[in-house]
Amino acid sequence: MKLMEEILTRPQTLKGRNVLTWLDFSQEEVSQILANTQNLKANPHNSMLNGKTLGMIFEKSSTRTRVSFEVGMTQMGGHAVFLNPRDIQVGRGETIVDTAKVLSRYVDALMYRTTSNKKLTELAEHATVPVINGLCDKYHPCQALADIFTILELKGSLAGVKVVYLGDGNNVAHSLMILSAMMGMEVVVSAPKGFEPDPEIVKKAEEAAKKNKGSVKIENDPVAAVQDADIVYTDVWASMGQEEEAEERHKALNGYQVNDELLKHAKEDVHFMHCLPAHRGEEVTASVIDGPKSVVFDQAENRLHVQKAILLSVI
Ligand code: CP
Ligand code: NVA
């Protein structure tokens, strides 16, 4: 895929669309959003969302997602409203359906970070404005798009790039796997037995890979997985809401730590990625995440740029 350097374009096929998972999009549509991202990164301020408002519902904590969406709206002349379920009526039993219908009368798009993909789908079904997934139990599409954009910046193209995700087969792993497969990349997920990604999502990623000349592999052995990797990626071993399982998870995932020894098996110019927040000494050593191979803060910055491109596409 080549980056488009021309003027920013907003294809009509993307207008009004929900962004719940990249499985609902074509490679061309994603490429268009990536091209717009590059333009927006070079020219951060515009007035294309003048007078528009994004409603953001957060059932879980957030630093990057919250701030980058809010700043993104501001930089394009719009506004974002932060909605904590504890403060709005949904926390007192008002239904997701009614919330979707009411908020749609006020705002131009909704972003939802939720504990459950089912609730996300319900909100999207009943909202009359586009709904963007700001992380759920299954997916984290905005993160994956920032990751892919970061890889594109580093490597110049995506096809054939080998990305290896190590550790818990979670929401971040799912979205990275789907989007990498869709973009024609070679994606390997390395997790211990019982922590592999959801087999149904793996199947869908495999179908996407087949269509786009990519590949998907699940490999239990971390050393075998990272052979010749261009990118090595990891995420926390206990996600938000899994705090009580932390000890058991740490035991199971212990052999999947990204450290200097493991990276010796990857390509010489390998880059280390992490969606953040990170736990140094657990899924990654400080020497790796704070070392020269790490691009984690570029990934975090790129959340802002890709999300602006998403907002411009769907609003
Ligand atoms: N990576 C990410 O989504 O970070 P936050 O939880 O801080 O939003
Ligand atoms: N897998 C992590 C990602 C946080 C951005 C979680 O769901 O907590």
C-alpha cells in the first residue's frame, strides 16, 4: 500500500459508519483513513468539525483514549463531552437503548469504552449517530489503527511486515491481528495454552488474511514466534477488570516477557510496541520499553492522529 499525499478526502462510504471492529471495513477504506491520518499529522489544525460534538462514555479508566479524542475534536474546531456512567443516569438504571436515543439527539458521534461488546453493539444499534469503540472486552480498534499507522511510518509499507504479539490473547491482540491480516501482513500471536486469542476471531482474521495476501499464525513457543520479527508487541497480562486473576495470569504468562534475550531472535532492526499502560518487570523489561528499539510513545501520539481521521470519516 502506498500513502496518498494529496488533499484529504472523505469518502461517502465511510460517512455515518460505526467503528466497532475493522472486520466491518475493507482494506481500501482503512487505507483511505491511513492516508488522511498522514495529512492530519502534518496539518493538525482545521475547522472541519466546527460546531460538532463527540459524546464519550467511559466505563473504565483511560489516559490516552480520553485525552486524544478530546484534543482531536478541539484541533478540528469541535468539542468533546466526557460522560462518566457514575454521573449520568445509565449508572442508575436508565437503559443503553434510551441513552443511545437521547444522546443521538444532542451529539454528532459517540465514543464508548465498555466492559462488554454486547453493550457496545446495543448502543450502536439504537444510536442514530456513529459509534466508535474506545475499547471493549473483545476489541480495541483505535489502538490497532494507531499501531498500523506507526508501523507504516517506520517501514514505509505494510505488506509482508512480520508482527509478533506475545502474551495474553486479549482485546488488543484481537484488533492487531485482524488489522494486520487485512493489511497483508504476517501476524503471529504467541500465548500459552488457555490464553490464545478467541478462535472465532482468529478464523475471521484468517479469512481477512486470505483475501489480502496476509497470514495469521498462533504459536505457543515465544522463541519460535519472534524469529525474524520486524515488530514485537505486548500488552499487560491482566487487563482492566481482571485484577483478581492477576497472580494466576502472571504465573501462566511468565515465559512470554519481552526482554533483551528474547529480542535477540528477532530481526536486528526490530521495533518494540506496547499499547500502554505498561507494567515494567512483568510483560516487558524496563531495558526494552525504555530502550532504543521502543516506539511506544510514537504509538501513543498516533492515537490522536488516527482518531482524528476516523472522526472526519464518520461524522
Ligand atoms: N492504550 C490505551 O487505550 O490507553 P488508555 O487506557 O490510557 O486509554
Ligand atoms: N488489554 C488492556 C488494554 C488497555 C489499553 C485492557 O483491556 O485493560
